[in-house]
Amino acid sequence: GDYKKGLELYQQSLAIMKRANDLNENLCIIQAAIGESYFYLNDFPESEKWLKESLKTCELVGAIRPKTDA
């Protein structure tokens, strides 16, 4: 229900992952979750941006399962 709070927490997780240079399938999952949150907040352009970013990251790290979810 509280998509704004969820979005805030996802963005904090993303910032931690970026600082740690953590490039793996979890990054794909977080990016897709951010996109999904924007979708539920009716911000479709931002949602599409994050989902596409997730797909790019999935390709980069070879993450098949998160790619199908995104």
C-alpha cells in the first residue's frame, strides 16, 4: 500500500549497492522494484525508465530470472 515509502526504501538500497559497487542480479531486482513502485504511483515515464534500466543490468550481469520478472 505505501508505495512512496517503498520507493524511498528501494532507492536507499540502490544507493548502498552503488556505493559498494555491487553489480549482480539483486541490482536488477531493486531497479525493477523501483519501476514497479513508480507504476503504482501512476508515473509511467519514470516506471518505464527504471524497468528498461533493470533489463539492461540483467543483460550485463546475465541474470535471466530477474529479466523475466521485469
